Amino acid sequence: MKRFKYLKPIKSKDMFYNEKNSRGMRFKQKTSNLLVYTILTVISLIWILPFIYLVLQSFAKTYSPQVLIPTEWTLDNYRALFDPNFEMIFNNQPMVFAQVYPFGRWLLNTVMIALVVSVLQTVLTLMSAYAFSRLNFGFRKKYMKLILIIGMFPGFLGMIITFYILKQVNLSTGVPGLFGLVLVYISGSVMNYYVSKGFFDTISKSLDEAAMIDGANKNTIFWRVIMPLSKPIVVYTILLAFTAPWGDYMFASVIAAGDSSLFNVAVGLQQLLTKESGVSGFPIFCAAGVIVSIPIMTLFFFLQGYYVEGVTGGAVKG
Amino acid sequence: MAGLRLEHIYKVYPNGTKAVSDFTMDIKDKEFIVFVGPSGCGKSTTLRMIAGLEEISAGELYIDNHIVNDVEPKDRDIAMVFQNYALYPHMTVYENIAFGLKLRHLPNEEIHKKVLWAAQVLDLTEYLDRKPRAMSGGQRQRVSLGRAIIRNPKVMLLDEPLSNLDAKLRAQMRSEIAKLHEDLQTTFIYVTHDQVEAMTLGTRVVVMKLGKIMQVDTPKNLYDYPDNLFVAGFIGTPQMNFFKAYLSRNGETDKIKLLNASSTLEVQHSYLSRIKPKYFDSDNEVTLGFRCEHISLEKDVVESSEHLIDVKISHFEELGNETLIYAELLNNETKAKPTNVIIKGTSTYGLKRGDIVKAALNLNKAHFFDSVTEQTINPRIPTTNLAYGKVVNNSLQLHDLNIDLPAAIKLVDNDYSVIIPVEAIKLNNSNGVKVTIDKVEEVENHKIVSIKLGDNLLFAFAKDDVNLDEECYIELDYTKLEFYIGSKLVHKAIADYDSVNAMFLNHITAKEYVGDKYDPVVTARVEEVETKYQGLFKEVDENYAKALEEVKNVDSKAVIEKNKPLIKEKTASTNNFISEEKNKLKEALKSLEDAHKVNVLSIAKEVNEAYDSVYNDEIESFNTFKQINKDRDAYSKRVQELKQFKANHKLEKENELNKRLNAEAINYETEVNALKGNFKREKENALNELKKFKNDCYNEAYPVKMLDKEYKNTVLALRKEYGEALMHAKIIFFFKTGNLATLCNDEISNKMIQSLGIKVFSKQYLVEIPHDAYQLSDEGFKVQVLEILDYGKVKYAKCLYKDHHYETNIYIQIEDENIGSELCVKYDISRIHITEKAMDIKIY
């Protein structure tokens, strides 16, 4: 469709129906469409309601759980998150919120970790998937099954052991702890090989062979032949690799060990809700939630436009 | 451009299936070889093994006399064309063709020149900036060919390149490939399942079935002289006619009794002269083959022919220039399924379905096959003779010849049938018995002489100087004769080789049998390598020192000062050039885009206007109709029509629009690609030039550094080579037969390791030893002498060899008869043949 971007496509609905049956068919089609869209609307409302609630509450001056639309509107919640000199009444006491809860620092931690992880993990995942798809080595199939089985255990089962290992190499606390965190996140990259392997399997092997005869080694084939054809799966892997550390709570809290300068947003926000009694922090929490979800949404909006179809068009018989 | 040699190539999959077995072939330079066969016959696998895409399980592949088994595909200097084209979809045609050269880091100008050349050869010049998806199948395959020819490879491999094309394109591409082969003068190997392609393209054709070679020959010979039933049936459309039959010999004439047919043919002896006598009894069914053009219904041919069969016409296929007449063999006796016959004729001869007519067989063109083994029994080059004779007083009487048999052949006086291999008859001018030559034929490289002795016809190979009706002498190699009484074997020939079991051992395992005896051998090998490489190292050092002396006095700083402004100037000019080009590109792209927008809109407008006017006309005509018409039925019919028109009109309009927009989009994209590609090339060229200039400047300033680097690399490579050579020198291998371990030469060791890898030590081998390769020696294995066989010129000791598990007879060629009852023998390892037993892989 990219070619016709200067022109709106002409809609050709109902064009293929037989003239005789058209009225009955059209009626049936319309009712079933109506039903489907009603169900979809209800479901999407249920899905989106919490988010709308979150967005609206982030602008509320005082929190009242019973009302959806706040009575008093303010931007102070957002300001409190970032402005280190902004004083506000919190739990009936005046305090400078950004100094107690350094949200900016948390966000920075998270962004850095997520970026590094998404790049490294994408590379590792795709490379291992390519290896599983194309290379022939001993125990390949058994190894693939083993990884699938290991992947079924929740990650936190090995958390204690992982933590002790990190402790041995001095990557468990402080700023090095963040590197440790990156290490932990990317160490499981190979686990995600399955979808990308499936994609690589659909790319004709004779492309690899042609490149091999043209003089390419495995590395060149991967970067110059396979990667340009795999944009959709690269995007998918990047999204996956970015969101996992972005929302991780469990291991991040272990590494931070209470040091608020090492929190990521998930740990920080959780602290924000439980540490202080009462609900006066809730609007600020909502504001932080909105800010946290923005990067993910932007990422998704920009990258979703890649289509699988048509990418391999013309490569093989067609 | 090079020849290929495939020696005992096998492809065995882990589950034990043999995809290719014992593929041995010599391919000469500039040949066009076609592999043909039904699917699953291993032809593609063989091609992929040649390409290096598939590992060779056993055997050796030589390209240009270099073994390439372990060479990467890219270093074999081959090019391949795939069935599904395998073009890189994200690259333009230009980039697709240039990819291989780019990876080999050729200068850009040269790549550009070559791409243009390839495009011109294949008529692709105007498509260079298109992407593969905007091209048709034939064009894509041409791009794929271009990618292959651009590197000027030693061997071109084509894997069913035309299978995905439609019939017309296929014929066109076929002639293009043939032309390409003429132009390029390169070795082509072409895989196909289409026999028309095989026959029209190949200089030689390899017919394969179930992984085995059935026949290798020129297309004409395949058609005229098929070696077996499979080739006979596979090559040629329509298929060859096959008749089951029994042969019998009866005085002056031979009889061919066709099964399921009422007719029996009486033929002259000469037609069946090459067929072994064993097929003239009722036990051996044979299959007769006739091509459809060798059976005739032409009136004068039928009248003059003596070999007629009755057929019942079933139907006709008229192909314009010829007619195929389908018929059945007339069968009065049994109710079995009738045998079908296809006859080629010039017309239907006024026949109709159900007619019974006589058809003439051209027996000169008949093919005879054994129905069980499916091999031809009427070979062009005969292998064995069968003669009927009498033995009286240990002298063989063949018609009027008397041949004295040697002492080793002890036979009672009786009538015998004797099998004499063609090779066992040696013609000469002085020794042996005198005969007269009846016929001399030349087939391929052999001169075949026939000698008639009463009922017996003997074939022998002759040297050049033989003439018809000349008298000459024959000598027989008595070791190869076999005597039968009836069908009972009385005297057996001695095989060319003795077979014994053997194991392959390394030096350490072999120490159990040989002790430390071979340690000095290893030391000597190591010393040899050491002295060789010490000399090489010294040479490199000396060269380095000499070169260093020359450049010692270069003043680096002065040179750098001198070059600095030059580099600056060059960098600036390059950057300027690139940014200028970039601007130009931007402008050009902008104007292109604008033009494209305008075009799209104008197309939309045109289409809309055209279709709107049609639409308006229709509505207008409907309105007029509505006004004048009074008939309700006609009116409702017209309404229906209008509805139909409306729906169709929309669809048609959309189709037209899509079609035109697509064409416009492809044009636009091609133009954009062309601009971008040009810019990219210009930019790369400029940057490369700059880089090279900088490098040159650096090297000029610091020649010592460059020398050092070069020296280090050379030494490193040499050291690696030295290490490998040393490792090879230290390892020696043995073949163990009985308690004898024989040292292998390097050639055999390499082949063994090459073929079987690490499994080489755990396998059992069959070693075939020629009789004269034995030597008497105290270190050998023990055999027990059973008897001495005196064959006149040569004497053999028939011995019993016992291993742990089995015993076998071996025949040792000896000079002296008095050798005692027990011998110790060893053998010359360079003359043996080696076969792996479990998978039956011929190694050496």
C-alpha cells in the first residue's frame, strides 16, 4: 500500500456478492458485524478503563477512589516527580518529593538498562535463532528442547543462586549492581529463540547457499542477507527485549537492596505506594505510571508498521 | 576453467541411506555435463557435493587436480544457479550481480565494468536498478545466471534452472544457456529431470537411478546404445517398446519367441552374434527393445521385411509432422494383459481402431536386455566369449583348433563349454595357434576382432595393425578360463585379486605388532620436515634483513610533514565532492518525487474521467430508456442490468487504476534506485581513493613498520604450516592383516582419513591384493601352501590363509616351485584396493 500513499484506496465493499442473494447476505453480514463490534467495544472498554482511570487520576489534586473524573485538576503531580525544589503537602506534611523519591534517577536507570539490554539481547537472540535454524551441530534438537523446558521454570527460582554468583564477582551491589542486572537480563536471551527461529526457517535456505557460493561467510550472510529480510522479527525482538527490563520488579529490587538511587521505576513506584501510609501519594503514582508507559507506547507506534508479508517477495519462486 | 574428477564419491546419511554411491567420473575442461534421472536419484545431491553445500561422506573430489573435499564453497571457484533463483530480494539486480565481487573486495570500477558486461550478455541492461520482485521468472533466472557468470568461475553448476519457467520460456532459456556455454567456454554441470534438456544441452549425459550411475555417454550414444533397461526406457519420447521373449538357437537360424504374442521371429545368426549363449535356452527370459521409429507400418517396408509381427491398432496421436500409432501385440494363446506397442509413422495409413496389421521390425536396431539383471546382453563392446569345445588328452579342441591346456587345468575328456573373457585372448604375429580374422569393428577406442571357429564366434581386442582375412596367432590367458559341463562349473578361473580382511591402525596401537621397529622411520620423517622448514625460515629472515637495510634511512618526520598538506587537501576535496553529489541526489530525488506525485494524480484523474464519462453515458441512456419505455418487465430487466453495470464498473475502474499505478510505482522505484545506486558507488569510490592515498602516505613515512608487519605475517603463516607438517610427519598408519602390520604410504593414509574421518579405526576393511604384489618375507603373515598351479607362463601357489574368524584361498605368483609347505608373505601396499566393509565404500 506504500506505493499509493498519495491516493486513498477505493473501497469496493459488497462488490463480489451475487445479485440475487445480495440483500439477505448483506443483512446477515451487517448483523454479525454489529455483534462482533459490540463485543469488541465492550472488551476494549474493560481493557482501557484502568488506563483512563490512571491518566485522569494523575491530574487530580486530591485522591478520591470513588470518582473517575477528579473534581480539582492540577499538573503538580508531574512537577513533583521531576522538580527538585518543588515543595508540596504530602501525608499532611510539607516535603520536597523529588528529593525523597528521585524519580528522575529511577527513570534514567531504567532507560539505560533497557536500552543496553534491548540491543544486546536482540543481537544474541537473533544470532542464536539463526544458529538453531541454519547451522548443523551435534545435539542441536536436544539443545533446543532443553532450552524450551528450562524456559518453563519461572526465572526467580534461580534468583538466590544468581545473586550469590553476582556477589562472587562483585556485581551485586551499588552501581556495578546495575551492570549485574544487565548481565542477568541478557543471560537468558537464547531462551527467546523460538519465534525468530520460526521466522528464519521461512527464509529460503538457498539464499544462504547462494551467498555462501558468492563468497560470504556465516557472519556476512547473517548481517547482509538475513538481517535486511528480517525487519519484522528484529522489531518484535527489540520490543520484547525492551519491555522485559522496563517492567521488571523482582530482581531489580534484590539488586537495589533498598538503596533508592539504584531503583528502577517498578521498584521505586512500589516503594512509593507501600512505604507511606494512606493514599495521598496515589495521584503522584499515577503520574509516574503515565510517564513510564509513554516510551513503550511510542516505541510500539513507531515500529508496528512493519509487515511480514512482501518482505520476502521475489526472493524465491513466486 | 577446469576439469573435474570425482572418485568413488558417496553420500551416506546418518540413518544409513545411501543417496549417492560410488560416483566415479572424469569431467573434462569445457564439457557440458548433464545429470539426469527421476527425482530422488541423487543428481542434485551430487551437484551440491561438488558445490560444497553438502558434505562428501566418502570419496574424493578434484577440481583442476586439487582435492577440494574440505574446501569451502567460496574457495572452490564455482558458481551455482538455483532452481528457485535465490536472488537477494532486498538488493537491486545490480547489487545482486555485484554481491559476489564486492565480498571479494574488487575495486568498484572493475565491478561496475563486469556487471555491465554480464547485463549486456544476458540482456538485462534496462533492468539493472529493479528489485527482483518487479521482474518475471525468466528475467530472475537471467539475473541468477548473471550472478554466476560474473566471477568467471572454473565450473558452472546449474540445479534445475528451468523447472520454474513455463514451456515457452524454458525453450528460449535453454538455447540461451547453450549459447552461454559456447561464449564462456567454461565447464558446465547441469542437473535436470527433463530428458529433452539433457539431450539437447549435454556434450555428455549422466543417467542416474537410486544414487548410482546407470550410464555416462553422449546423448546420441545413450539413445542408440543404452546399457540397461532403465536408460533405454528413460531416454527417448515416446518410450521404447519392450517385449518379453525367449531366444533359441536352431541350426542356421535363431528364433525369437515373443511372450504374449502369436508371432515368432526367425532371424539370421548374425543379428544375435554378440549375445551370450546362455540366453539361448528356455531358462533365461530376455527383454527386446525397439524404438517406435524402428517398427514400421509402411507398405513397402512391410513387404520387403522378413521380421513381422501382428498388431491390433488401438488409437492414434497425430502430431502434425508425424503420427504415433498405438497398438497391441496380437495374442491368440493366453488371456494375459496384451503388450502395448507404439509405432511412429508418417500418417495413419488409412487404418482404424481394431484393425489387425503386420508391422516390420528393424532388427539391426534391436536392443536385448536380461530381464532379471536389466543389463544389456548385446553390448557394443563384448566382455566374454562362450565357446563349445572338446577336451581330449588335456588339449582343448575348438572346431579345427587344438589348444594345449597347461598342467594346472586338469580335465577329463568330455564336451565342455568354455568361458573366455575377451581380454584373455591376445593376438600376435608369432606365438600360439593360428586363426583367421573374419571381421574388424571399431567401437569408441576399441578395435574388436571377430574370429569364427565353426559355430563359435570369438571376440578379441586388437592393436591397430590388424586387417580383414589376415592370419594371425592367438594366445590364451589360461588363468581366466572357466570350463563347464552343461551348467556345472568344473574348472574355475582365478580372480584378479585375493580378498583378505584388514584393520587400520595408528602407530601406537600398531606397536603391539611391530614393536619399536618403525620409530626410526618417524624420526627420519620429522628430521626431513625440520630441515626443510629451517631452510625456509632462514630464507625469510634473510629477505627481511635485506629489505630492512634498504629502508633504514627514511626520515619519517620529514615525509609526514611533506604529506600533511596533501592529505588535508585530498580529504577536503573528497568531502566536497561527496556533499556536492549528495545535494545533487537530493535535488534529483525531490524532482523525481514531485514528478511521481503529479503522475499519480494525473493517472487517477485520467482514469476517473474516462470511467466517469462511461458511467454518465450509461446513466443517461438508462434515463432515456426509463422515459420512453412502458413495459414493466423490460424495465426491471434494465434495472438489473444497471445494477450489474454499477458493480462491474467499480471493479473495473479499480483494476485499471491499480494496474497503471503499479507500473508507475515500479518506474519510480527503478529511477530512485538508479540514482541512489549511482551515488553510493561514487561515494564509495571517492572514500576508497582517499583511504588508499592515506595508507600510501603512511607506508611512505613508516616503511619499517610495514616491513615488520609483513615479516610477522609471513613467519606466522610459515610457523603454522611447519607445525602442521611436523604433526603429519609424526603420525604413521598401518594396515593389519593377520599378524602383519604394513606401513601405509601417505597417499593411502590421507584417503582413509579423508573418507571416514575419526571412524577410520573402528571399521573393517576388505583388502584386494593382486597376485604378483606378494613378496616372500620372514615378517609377513603365515599361509599354508595347498598346491602349486602351473599355468605355463606363470605359476601360482594356491595357499590357505587363516584369520581368527575365517579362512580363504589366496593365489601367490611364484617363480620357483620348491617353496615348502608354509610361506610367510607380505604385500606391496601401493598396489592393493581397499573397501570399507560395512557400507561397501571403495576407498583406494
